[in-house]
Amino acid sequence: MSTRPTQRRDGANQSGNRSGGKSSDSRNPAKAGERQERYVRPDRYDRSRNDRRPEAPPAETARMRGEHLSPALFEHTQRLLGSVLTFTGPADTLVSTYFRANAKLGHRERGVLSETVFAILRRKLEFGQHAGSGSGPLERRLALLGLAFTRGLASVQLVATPDEVTWLEHVGQIDPASLSTRVRTNLPDWLYERLAKRFDAEELEPLAAALNQPAPLDCRVNLIKGNRDDVLAQLRTDGFSAEPTPFAPNGIRLAGKPALQKHALFVAGTIEVQDEGSQLLCQLVAPRRGEMIVDFCAGAGGKTLAIGAQMRSTGRLYAFDVSEKRLAKLKPRLARSGLSNVHPVMIDSENDSKIKRLAGKIDRVLVDAPCSGLGTLRRNPDLKWRQSPQSVAELTQKQASILASAARLVKPGGRLVYATCSLLNEENSAIAEAFAASHPDFVLLPANELLASQKIALDTGKYLELLPNRHATDGFFAAVFERRAAEKADKAPKAPKVAAEASESSESTETPETPAA
């Protein structure tokens, strides 16, 4: 069920960089701390200035601020950049491949390379325009711009020629406001045009600016192993700057880029890396104890684990995916979580016979469909250069097919959640509306009412539509449907009133059927 560069991101990828901060305005937590990174004038190249970077760098990388980059490391920067700009695969995969091939690179050097390459991917149009006024190989010009932008002009003193230093100083004096809107947004033409149809100019630029910022590090507390208050206290005791996420009730946002994988809470499975937006999708599923639930496109299982914990490890939760490799990534996470109700199942396609055996028997189905991933550009900036109108068109056909197949699993009175991490209407509301028109036995449940019933103060209307500039999350979409009883489908009654979600309801006595492996 995958095609081209598709995304199902839970925020577990930490290859990007961290930003964030919580606003005092609960309706727009991104607004209060909103700052745009810009290519600064020479007198502001000093990266020790706190106003120059919205996120705290890792300690080992911070020690290299202002240090002169060695010619050898600059050569690595150019070579890695040349590899990534081929766009022959995901940027994080190409970076990892390069590091494996150059195993002698230290942790600090890898941090410099990753940060520089991802900054160039985020600002490819802007840097490309500036590079046009320079000379020499393009990768060299882009590498110099990226390093001066992320580490300061002093960092390239040993590798830049006097003419290149003069050129960089000139670029640093350019006011970003003098650039065209399209260059400032750093979006390809086709994507800019589609987003401009959805957002007016007053929102499009802040949205693009937010997408060009590194993402924060969000975590979810595993409910079967701890609670948020205790975990927050422990993290703060251990020296982390940690705050509750504004909306997700079990989320924590950490400042900077801490090495979380070695922390005792992570190793024990008490916390799991997951973007707040991804956590909110699971709140819409609203699983109850003892139910039978399917995560239809489970991937590496970030949402699967969140749902399983909300079920308190009761009932039966199937994690379906067509990729054995992705499901293999779920296994160590599942082992850490302590959950016993999760059952990974590899399927051939959305029409696999294993799915048909469960038709009409499932309480809740989450379809986190393969999508363009354009809502995750903070973490995966290469996607805006790797996706295309053609790949999106292929994805929309697949999304409609997957949603229709998953709907067959839902029993009368059951819930179906369709979700993507895309910003495009054709992958989001258009799919939901077409499904509703062709499936009269399903009725839309307003997402804002479902969240309000859980005391989550987030109102984006009948759909959940999250944006980084408004909510400080990745871009997410979700539509929630309920399947009506067969005798009521023909009467087409009004949408049912949303009752308060009862995630602590009594455990079902039904014995779930296990699909053949």
C-alpha cells in the first residue's frame, strides 16, 4: 500500500532539528514564540547569540559554534550534499548511508553535516538564488551558504577563498523581504500554487516559515507505565527542559535535541517519541478497554502503541501493514512498551483475505493512509522536492481504495478514522467527502465535538486540521465516521450527537477472531 515517497510519520524521526515552545494563547501555541530563521548580516553571524536560533542545539554541536571548519569536514559537506540533492531516496536514509560509509566521522562531525544539509533542503530556493551570484561548483556554493547560515561566517574562514568570504558578506546583507514571495516560502511552484488555493497570503507565508523551521521533540507518556505529571517531574529532575503539550493530554515537549534514546524512561518504555499531532489522531480513535481495533496502515507503529496503551493492554489491536520492514521496526518498540494486546499482521494489499475475515467485526479502525507527507516538512524537507503532482494523483487513488477497503471492517456503531500528514485538500477533505457520498451507511462525526468531549480545547471544525504555524504540530488531517445500523442507513438520519468518550469502559466479553497469519 505504498507508492513513491509516502509518509506515515509519528514524529519518531529525529534527524531534523528541534524548535517549538508553548504559547500563552491556547488557540495558537506557535504564535507567541514564532521567529523566522533568516540569512543574517555579517555582524550577526555569531551563532552564540540567543536570538539567532529558535531551538537549543545539542551540547556537543554547540561547542563547535564559531569553530573553524576543517577542509576535510567541508569536503564531506559537499559530498554528502551532492548525494542528498540527487533525491534518489529519503534524505535521512541517504545521510545514514553516507555515515555508514564514513564510519570514522565523529558524533560532532555528523551533527554538523546533518544540520547543514537539512538547512539547505529547507531553503533550497533561497540558497539557490543566492548561489547564482557566486562562482565555482554549485555544491560548494550551497555548502558555504548552509554553513554560514547554521554556524556563522567565522566557521568557513579556513575553507572559503577571500572572494567567497566577500560574496558571503554581500549575501548576508540582503534583506529577505527583497526576495520574491515564492523564493521566501522555499516551495516548488506546483506546491505553492496548491497551497495558495487553500490559504490566503496572510497565512501562507507564516505556514511556509513554520514548515522551514526544525520540529520540536514531542514525547507521549505510556499510560500503562506512568502518568504525565510524574514523568515531567522526573525529566526536569534529570535536567531536561520539559513542558506539557498544549493539547494532547499525555504529551510532553522537550526543548533542544536531548539524547533521549539512552534515558531510563525511554529504555523502560515509559515514554515514546511521537509528535503531538499524531497523538491527537489517536484521541479521535478514542479506544475503549476490551475492544477489537485495527490500525490499518500501521507502519512502525507509533499510533498503534498509543492506542494500545489507551486500551490498557486489553482487547485486541491488529497492526496491519504491507511492509515487513516497517513492521519489524515495531517489534522493539512493542517490547519496550509492555503491551500484550498488539498483533502485527503483514498483508499483501488492502484486499488481502486476512482483512475479509474481519469484515463487520471491528469496533474502531484507523486508516493513517500513505500520503505525500507534506505536513511533515519540518522533519522531512526533502519531500517537497521529491513529491510531484503526478505522485500525489497516484496517492489519492490509493487512499480512496484503502479507505473503502478498511470501511468493510467496521461493525454497525463502530468508528472509522481517516487520517493523513498532508496539507493538500485532494488528499484530505476531498477523499473524506467522496467516501461519505459513496457510503451512506457512514456518517461524519464532528472532530471538534469529539475532542471537546475529552476536554481537549481544540476546535478546527468538523475535521481535525492541524498546522505548524497555528498549533506547533506537524500538519495533520483527520475525518471521523460512524457506521450506522443497516436498518437506519436507508433513512439517512441526522448525524448522531457525540457523547463523552469513555476510554475506561468495562472490558468486552467478546472473544475476538484472529486473522490467519
